[in-house]
Amino acid sequence: MTEAKHFMRPDKDRFLGDEAPFEAMMSRFDFAAGLLNLEAGLYKVLRNPEKQIIVAVPVQMDSGEIEVFTGYRVLYNRSRGPAKGGIRFDLGVTLEELKALAAWMTWKCAVVNIPFGGSKGGVICDPRTMSMGELERLTRRYTTGIIEILGPDSDVPAPEVNTNERMMAWIMDTYSMRHGHTVTAVVTGKPVEMGGSLGRREATGRGCTIMAKQALRHLGLPLKGATVAVQGFGHVGSTSAEVLQAEGARIVGVSDVSGGVHDPKGLNVKDLLAWRQKNRYLTGYPEADAISNEELLALECDVLLPAALENVITARNAEAVKAKVIIEGANGPTAAGADEMLDRKGVFVVPDILANAGGVTVSYFEWVQDRSGYFWTEEVVNQRLQEIMVSSFDNVLAVSRKYGVNMRIAAYTLAIDRVAAVHRLRGLYA
Ligand code: NAD
């Protein structure tokens, strides 16, 4: 128990280190806006979140006492369609961070060209200290607080840090009870039994795998036999490692919050998953050498896949990275200060807003299936995910060639161009 506590992630959600999160995101936005010669008026529009809501969330705790939590929802931009973005429950939630994350969702949806805008929400709380009953009451009351802006055509939440399928079911139920009928499309990341999509849970990892394959192909390297190091062995990291191995890559290192394991001859991912299932963490795994997270980032490999937390590749350690390709499974794993160093070393970086967009893409599929009431097989989901990820990679690569910029700036440029185009066509209301 104490060991588990030790491994908790107090730093899990620190956005971009000490930088003000919104301004850190905007520094990359500004660069792309400059490339596009974005009009001054549109620049101002895209720099401002459309709506920010703060709600008091009173909850009766199991002790009988009433606690009042603070909840937020930020709708950044809905010009391309309903806002899409997760809800996080965490002590570190701030409005500033949610603004940045909501903007990020706007660009991510535009990069993969799905008809959504961006949003993000959260409640300041410590879910690890709360019972299921308390969490249910918190979720339902928060949902009620923001219910006017929720809806399949308006704003569609999903699970994020410390929220899961269970909570999405409560949100869906609360919204449906208020509207007098079942509205499955109001959230994504739901249990499959109640309108969730097959393949949603694995979608982000699958998307990362597709991006790794495309990036290697672009560099003229085969996936078969390529060496891969994965930081983070959760939803994204473990699925990526499993799928990459199944497709012939050699996983030479993986890590989690407890540390990492390394075998240049290749690890057995299925065995590692079984170990984690039994022991919760990778530490102590007997079939490979133990390494630290810092060592994992500097491993000799073709592909490095950071899939744990933000700000792990910084100006301090970027020089040590030996990978030819970085696939950003996590949000914001590379600090802005490391971009230039990686460029100089010739590392090909597939940025987060493209690399991990598989999750929101299958969320979009879930929303489409809910609205049409017709559900697809997992093969169809994976096939359509593949098509969207591959064409998005090609589109970002084309922009990167056109402007002579790296893939990150290219992804921002493509996204901003798409959002700006819709604003121009729609014009300014009233
Ligand atoms: P998760 O909680 O399932 O897994 C996180 C993993 O990171 C765990 O193995 C954990 O032990 C490890 N970890 C935590 N702290 C660490 C540290 N200090 N050093 C090394 N490893 C550490 O989370 P996830 O859903 O896999 O998400 C991982 C990242 O991917 C996050 O940045 C998340 O925002 C991003 N992401 C996730 C999705 C999704 O669909 N799950 C979609 C887009 C982006």
C-alpha cells in the first residue's frame, strides 16, 4: 500500500513544466500563424476560448458532511463542429491549464480533419481519497452544473486523467434523465454495452503504431526488426508495444512510474503484461535488465515512444536521445526548448496532436455510431482509423515540405489553416 502511494503521480498533470501552459502552447501557435500570414482579426479570435465555465459542485461525503468542489469546462472553439474534450479529476486542475488543453483538442481534431472543435473540463479533487459513491455524486453534480453546454451537437466529453468509462456512464445517465430520453452520443469512451465503440480503448496505441510505421517508411526503414523503446506502460504505451511487436518490431525497452526494463535482444510484451497484471508495476521483472526512465529515453533504438507524461524530453536530455524517430504518444512529452536540438540531430518527431489523435478519432466513430444507431465491427473501426491516420500523416508531411518546417509546426499550421478557413467561410455572427 505504501509502495503504491510512492508510485502515485503527483507530477502526472504538470503541463509544460514551469512555463505558463496557455502561453507555452501559444508560442507554437504563433509560429504557425506567422507562416500562414493569419489576419490580425482571426488571430485574435483563435487566441481566445469561446466559453469558460466555473461551477461550484456541492457533494455530500460519506461522513455526512457537505464538501464543495470547483469544476470547470472550457469550450475553446466550435467552428468546425461540437466541442470534444476530456474531463479530468485532479488536485492540480487549473483554468489556465484547461484553456491550453482545450485549444490543443481544437488543433488535434483539425489535424485529423474530424468535424469537432475542442474543449476540456475538470474538477479540483483527489479521486484517490474518495469512495465510489462520492465520485458518483461528484460526477452527477458536476454534469448538472455544466448541462446547458453539453450535448451531442454542442460539447461531448470523454475520459481523461482519473476519469474512466464508469464516469462516462454516469454523465450519460444524468444528461439523459434531464432530457427524458437516452442520449448515448453526449459522451464518448463509454462502456461498449451502452453505446461505446469497439476498439476505442486501444485506439490511441493503435494510432501511435500506425504513425511509427509511416515515419519509418518515410525514412526508408522497415518496421520489421525496428527497435523500439516505450516510456509508460498504461493504455497507450502497452497497446503500442503489443501492436508494434505483433507487427514485427523489436521492443528493447519499456518503463512505467516504477522504472524500466531493457533487453537489446527484445522483450516479450505479453510476458510483461502478465507480470504487470500480477505485480501492478514493471519493477522486479526478472527476465530483463532494470534501467531508469532517464536511461530508457537515451536507449539505442530506431523509435522512441514517450507515452507517460509531459515534459520528459527537455533541453537537458535531448542531446542524449539516440532514436531516429519519436512518436509522441503522451500529450506534450517534448518541452519547447528541446524542439530545436532534436531538429539539429535530425530526429524525426511525430508530434502529439497527430501521433496520439487515434483516441479522439475513434471517439468520433463512437459519436457517429451512437447517432446513427448502427454499430461497426472492430475490423471496420480499425480500418477507418488506419485510413484517417495515414492520410493525416501524409497531409502534415506535405505541409512540412511546403514550408520547410518540422512535423510539429506543420501539424499546427495545417490545423490552424483548417479552423481559420471555416471562420472565414462562416463570417462573423451579428
Ligand atoms: P495511463 O495512466 O494508462 O498510463 C500511464 C503510464 O505512465 C503508466 O504505465 C504509468 O506507470 C506511467 N508513468 C507515470 N508516471 C511516470 C513517470 N514519472 N515516469 C515514467 N512512467 C510514468 O495513461 P494513458 O491513458 O496511457 O496516457 C498516457 C499519456 O497519453 C498521457 O499523456 C495522456 O494524456 C496521453 N493520451 C492518452 C490518450 C488515451 O486515449 N488514453 C489519448 C491521447 C493522449
